[in-house]
Amino acid sequence: MAEALQEQAEELESLEQAALEAPEPEQIEEKAEQCKLEAHPKPAPKDKAWFVAYILVALVLGAAILALDWKQAWFGPSLALRIHRYLLGALAITVLLGISRAIEVYALGRLRNRVSRFNLKRVLRLLTVLIAAFILISVLFVNWYAAVVSLGLISLILGFALQTPISSFIGWVYILTRAPYRVGDRIQIGDARGDVIDVSYLDTTLWEIGGRHLTTDHPSGRIIKFPNTNVFNTPVYNYSWPLFPYIWNEIKFEIAYESDLQFVASTMQKIAEEHVGETMMEKVKVFRDLLARTPVDHLEVQERPSVLFRPSENTWVEAIVRYLVHPKEAGRVKNELTRKLLTALNAAADRVLFPKSNAR
């Protein structure tokens, strides 16, 4: 059972990655199969050549250190100590580069998600450069023991003083690797809701939609910034999931019990289908077929609008039309669809009875 769930999770991740790269929904499955073939690439010949080069350089430096320890009389005590420190630093940097290369090729190179693979390589190279810079500085200016002690004290002090920025940087790494959202996605995190326009090392910037001054999904003109560390303690609602980049939306009207409900249902559904378009319905069919092979195959994803009736809290019935729409077009589509629905329903005043102004 656990193995089956793991396979389904991997299948979902593969489909999501394919959805990001495929220009059309129909190509997602083909792209996913291609990603599977490329999931575990073998090390390239140039990578093996780099490993051989690192080993040879390390052997040469190790031999030079042994020779210097054996014949220190060739140099003065001060010069011999300095050369020994330089050789040891060069050996440490060579080993560091070899280990970094091994992690990049044999660990990160086997990740299926190309975006995660690319971002993790960036983080690994950044850490490698920082460690190499520390080794170089410690070799040139201080001895190893003092450098390590100083680094420990400085790290302890900075850890307390820069706790939030460090947590936000770790959050940035998490966002790059796990991708709870990407630039261009429409998300909600806490009370902030909008389109992601930037993800920096420390914070994320949203172009706000709605907000306190608007009741629609129109951009408010304001931007929202929050620290990346919020992704660890606040739920993230992503409206732009690559595998299913749509949301269900509803429009409801209050009508009298005496209305012709069958006429209302058929009219609302027909208008919604005409407005949404067959193209989107065909795309939903593709996504539904893909989801059937994932852990969420039990979900019912309808490709056509549906009409529901629900008793209202007062003396009226709520007629609700539910349809699929892209999240960034939800406001415009709802406005246009509402006008068309009201025009059609008001044209049949004898079959659709709306509340009077004095009866609300």
C-alpha cells in the first residue's frame, strides 16, 4: 500500500512538472513519459574527467605537504609554515570542490523536477563559494584553530541577531525546492491575496487583488511584502496549480418557489456553457484523465457548468450556476456572465419570478 501511494505521488509530481513545460494540455502525458526517461541520467564523461582531475590535484598537494614535512630544512621555519598552510588550504578547497561536484552529479542530478534541480544547484554552489572563501581567508590571515573558533562565535551571535532573516533565507530555499508558489501564481497566504511578482532571498512580493477597498478580484494597486519564513507557519492557497490551473466559481440568484426551475436550470446552464466555451471543456477532460492516474483520482472534476438549487434563509430559492474559470479571469467572466444571465431570465418574467424590492 505504501509503495503504491509513493508511486502515485511520484506520478503526480511528474505530471505537474510536465504541465509546466508542455505548451498544450494534450502534450502533458507525452512530456511526463519523456521526463521519466530523463529522471535518472548517468554521469557525463566530462563529470568523470573532473573527478579524476580533483583526485590528481589532491594527490599532488598531499605529496607536496608530506615532502615539506619531511624536508623542512629546505625553507626557513616561517616560510615553511606559510607554505604548509597554503598547501593545506589548497587541498581543503580541492576536496570541497570534489564533494560539491559529487553531490551535484549523483544526488541533485537524479531529481525529477528540473526546477528543483536547478535551484538546488544554485544553493549548493553558493554554499561552496562561501565555504571556499572562508578557507581562503583563514589561510591568508589566521590559523585554522582561531578561524574555526571565531566562526563558531560569530555564527552564534549572528544566529540570535539575524534569526528572522536567516529563517527567511531558509524559506527561500524551501520555496525554490518545494515550489508552494512561483512567480506569476495567484496565491493567498494569511490575509494577503494576490499575484506573485517577485521571490527574493528574504521576502515575497504580491500584486494585491481585492483588498479592503474592493469587493472584486481586480488589482487594488497596492503591493504586499511578507517574509519567506511565513511559508512554514501559514497555509498557502495556490490558485495556479500547473496540472489544473482553474477554479470553480459560482453565481447565484434568489427566485420564488413558483418559478419554473427546469427552465431556470436549462437557461443558466446553456448560457454558462456558451460563455465558458468548448475549448476549456476539452482541456478539463484532459486534466481529468491525467488526475485519474494520481492519488486524487476519486475527485469528480466536471467539464461543464452545473446548476444547483438551494433553499435560502428567507422565503426564496437560490439558483446557483457553477462553472470553471481561470483564476485571473474570474472577475471579468463573472461580470459578463451575470449580465447575460439576468438578461435571459428577465426576458421570461412569467417563468422566472425574482424578489420585488419591497419583498426582500
